[in-house]
Amino acid sequence: MKLILREDVDNLGKGGELVEVKPGYGRNYLLPRGLAVLANPKNVRELEHQKAVAEAKAAKLKASAQAVAKRINETPVTLQRKVGEQDKLYGSVTALDVVEALAARGLQLDRRLIDLKDPIKTLGDFEVPVKLHREVDAKVKVKVEAEAS
């Protein structure tokens, strides 16, 4: 029996795949629960159309993420913080600080996109990774300076 999965099914396949199962499994489990539909010509055409629409949407999202990545790579950020002995910061520079600095320069990002493993606690130049899309990464150049007293 050929079916098109509507959702991911463990040990069978992902949503949108065309699978072949035993008739009892399809008739008694997958179809009544709405996990799959019969693979008739109409449903196969609809599946192909949905795949094409999803691919176009994914390509558009990737293109916009690449444009944002280019702007991020070209936008250095300078943060000023109070320092103590041996150029150690009072507090630290976190992902939220980087997002706020980017927002001041016209780039609105979600804080969760900043992939800062540990907060920055010293002065210097850093490259902070930003995960914009599954396939698109950017790096923000962050310069931490001592605040003028």
C-alpha cells in the first residue's frame, strides 16, 4: 500500500515522503490517526506542489539571511565598559549587549541567534558568531574598550 506521510513517523519516514507499507498497518494505524493519506494521483500532485512551494520559501529565507549576514559582517561594534585591575571588566559583555549594540546601528536581531559560548570578560577584539539560518552564519566584530573615567 502506497501512502504519503503527513507527519514524521518513527521508523518509517518524515512528513511529505511517499512510503510503501503493509495494508493492515496503513488501514488500521496510519490512515485513522491522520498520519498519512493514500498516494492517489491527486494527492501526489498536491504533494509535489507543496514541496515546490516549501523549496521556494526556503530559498527566499536563505537569501534574506545571507543579506543580513553580509550587513552583520560589515558592521563592527564597539562597547565601552568599566575595567579593574589587569584590564578585567566589571561584569561582562553578553549576547544581549551585542544585540543592543547592533540594534543601535540599525540591525534588529533576536538574542538567541548570537552564539556566544561564554560572556566576554576582558578587553580586546572578538569575533562573535551569529547563526541566522541552518546554512548561513555570520560573525560580528566586537571591540571591548575601557570606559573613559
